[in-house]
Amino acid sequence: MVFRDSFYHADPHPGNPMLLPDQVVGVADCGMVEQLDDPLREGIEDLLLAIVRRDVGDVTDAIWRLCTPPSTVGRSQLHSDVAEFLDAYADATVGGLELGAMAGDLTEVIHRNRLLLPPGASLLLRMLWELEATAKLLNPSFQLLDLVEPYAKKAGRQRYAPIRISGRLSRGMREWERLLRSLPADLDEMVQAMRAGTFSVHLDHRRLDPVANRLVLGLLTSSLLLGSSLLWSLHAEPLVRGVSLFGAIGYALALVMGARLLLRIGRSEQPRRNR
């Protein structure tokens, strides 16, 4: 159903499947079903085939393309976690791999790296785990991967069939046609906004507030230190025991502000050293 129809029953617990006459399997309670679009189905196919090959780089690439990574996460940690994940199944033959258990472990790797699975992919991984558990109640030696692997390979080959390639080319041409059709109007609107003086560019500055605050604090500290030095050296009144009162107060404030600045810098660098 997943690889042939791109539409499947997503809740195959033991109460839903039933055996009909002529060895036909039926399912009840179709309140939880899922439709896979082409990009998601192809991403799932790539991931399953990479797991079968146990190629760390291919599995990492497939997860990265399938998920939505946050801007602060790199691929190096994911690559390391995927290698550890595949090492746990290194001694098992292809027929001995439990796809459901692997789907659960893979989901844990994805969550640990703070990656966001598409809703359809998350539901599919859960379905595979539940399906294998249900099937093992009927046949303890059942291996879901033995059933899935031929379908995944066939689907991978069909991806390069002429009709599929033609469909992708047609979609691409339609997208380019829409872009070219709307481009003159968009450029005209931009030029009109520039002439009217209403054209603006919005920039998203990420994590710059702490840096700007430290920069301002550093400038104020240096300015206060310089001004206090001038007051001290010129013996600016009022004087206390021959020392400029405002110069001494300025020195004290500069010392406190400088200490706070160094403390903040030290705290911000501590997590990096820990990593």
C-alpha cells in the first residue's frame, strides 16, 4: 500500500486487520490513513534503501533531506549518531533486521538531533513499528524488511521511468512559466516602491542582541575610564585628599562595568568549551 498506492492504513494494531475469504486481508477502522506525496515517498524510499545497504553517509543524507533541521544544528553530530545506530545492527543479516525496532531507534536519533520529521514520515515510521509487532503475533519469525525491500527497490527503479521523468519535467516547466509570467509585474512593483521611497528590506538578525549589548557596554566602559583618567590627572574639583571625587567614582564604575563584561564573555564561552 505504501509503495504501490502511496496510500495506507496507519493504525494496524491487532484489532484492525481481518482475514476475508479467498485469503484476502481486510482492515477496519479507517479513521487513521495517510496519503504520501511524491517527494515524501521518494524520501522514505531513499532512507529505507540506505538502511538496507547500511551506508552511514547515505542514511545521513536521506535523513537530512527528509527532515527540517534547525539553523543551529550541523550534520557532523547526526553522522556520528547514525554510525552508532547502524553499528548496533552490524552483526545482523538483512533477513534478521527488525524494521519496526530500527524505526523506533531511528526516530530517537532524529529527535536527539532536534530534527523535525514531516507528519507523514513520522506516522509512517510509527506504522511500520506497529505493523511488525502485529505480524509477529501471528508468525514470530516474520521480518518486515524482507517484505519491504523488493517494493522499495522496485519503487526506486520506477522513479527513473520515462513517464515519471516526463511528469517532473512538466511540473518544472509550469513552475518556470508561472515565475516568468509574474516576474515583470513584481519588478515593476519594486521599481515603483523605490521611486516612491517606500521600498524597504527586512533583515533578520539572529543572536546579535547579546553581541551588540557587549559592544555598547565595552564602549561605555572605555569612555568612562578615559574620562575618569582626565578628571583624575587634572585634579578636577571637588577634591577629596587631593583626589578628584568624580574621577574616583568614574574609575570605580568603570571597574564594575569591566568586571561584568568579562564575566558575561566568560559565561558565553563556557558552553563552547564544553561542546
